[in-house]
Amino acid sequence: MLLWAAVAVAGLYVTVVSSRHAVDHAVRLASSLGIPAFVVGITVMAVGTDLPEIANSIVASVGGHGDLNVGDSIGSAATQVTLGLGLLPLLAGAFVVRPARVRIVGGLTVVALAVGALLLRDGDLSRLDATVLVGLWIVSTVVVWLRAPVDGQEELPLATGHRWRHGVRALLWLALLGAGAAAVVTGLVRIAEELAVPLYLVSFFGAAIGTSLPEIVVDVTALRRHQADLAVGDIFGSSMVDATLSIGIGPLVAPTLVTADLAVRGSIAAAVVIGLATLLLAARGRHTVATGIALLLLYAAFYPAMLV
């Protein structure tokens, strides 16, 4: 158990170091392309920091462990918008949230989870179901690109060097960040096995927390560098990726079975808490310690909703 604890700690260190470099290059890429930081957050950063969930989806589906894929993906979607977003003002101070942007991405994520609940009712994640979920991610991303307001966007540092280099380096650092997070998850899973904790709980709660670490670390770093749009875009974008691409990419490779009642209950619970979090932040327009505590309470309510 001590060995796996060491693996988890080493993985966490890698995520911290990698996040700093990933944020730097992502900000410079946004500057060179003239793209709002929020849009970069919900695309490049969201997919990059979701690499652990995406990799887990493929490996779990190929191995016939559909519950591990769905549990981790849906659990991560809810964890990021409640626990992850709730911790940000406590760790990095209060910041402004642009309501229109939050409403667009949060609303699309709720819709995706509702569609996912319908697809999961029969307990069979087919290639057709997977295609629908991946297609939802593509459509949602295009909608955000076209509809997210760009007024009042944050000033980004001027980029230096070739833009393609910043893009490649950002993705490489994000890949390393994903590897670090995977090590954290592996360590936590092994510890859970030693303690005889059920696999379902590990995937839905334990693994979801572990695979959400990249978003939390990256977004705290972004906030400390005065890039709130990048942080909020990454959190909500990652949740949207989890609800669509992450769940669908594995079954697209290898269709798999899931426990229907748990999967549907998880999707509905996640849709509810993400919807409430979206309404709260859109109404306040500012994320403070008070709203952070409210989101943490939403995360705490997620446990009895799933375990009862």
C-alpha cells in the first residue's frame, strides 16, 4: 500500500509541474490566434485535461468494464463543476464569472447528460450510442465557438515564437499531465483494492476525484495568473467532454454493457447538480467563498443521491 501511495504522490507532483507549462502555452496560443481565453479553455484545455478519462474510457470498454467508463466519466462531470469549481475561490480567491458563457456550456452539458440517460436505459452502450455522444460533443463545441460572447474578454499576454510550437507544447504538457493523473488514479485504485472498497465506488467517486485533479490544478494555476476565463472554460468544458466524448469514445472502439439503473441515476444526479451550479454562478456573476461553499455542499449531496 505504501508503494501505491508513493505512486499517487509522484503523479500529483507531475500534474502540478505540467499544469504550469500547459497554461503558459495555451494562453500564448490563444493570444496568437486571437481566440478568447474562454473558448480555448473549453476546447484545447478541456480535452487535454480530460485525457485520463478518455484513456480510461477506451481501456475499460476494451476490457468489458463499461461501469468503470461510465462511472468515472459521469462522476468526473459532476465532480468538476461542484468539488473542483467549489475549491477554486478557496484556493485562489474570488473572481468574475461571465453568465452568458456559463449558461451556454452548462446548459449543453445538462442536455448531453439527459440524452446519455436515455441511451443508457437498456444497459447497452453500442457504437450507435457512442456515435451520438461523440456527435453531441462536436455539435456542442461548435455552438460554443459560434455563440459564446467575446465581449469583455481578458487581455492575454502577447505570444512569442511560432504559434504551432505553442500548440504542440501545450498538448505535450497536457499529455504528461494526463500521465501524472493516471498514476494518481492507479495508486488510489490499488489502495482501494487493498481496503476492499467496491469497484463502483472507486470509479464513481474515487477515480472521478483522481481524474479531476488535472482540471483543479490547471485552473488554480490559471486563476493565480489572472486568467479566470481560461479556468472557468476548462472546468465547464471538461464537464461537457466527460458527458459526451469521454463516455462515447470507448464504446466507439468496443461496445460494452453497463449497469443501467446506476448509470441512469448517475446521469440524472449529475445533470441536476450541474444545472444548479450553472444557475447559481450565472445569477451571481461572481464566484466567491460563499458560492464555493454552496458548490461543495452540492457535491456532498451527490453521495446520498447515489448511495441510497
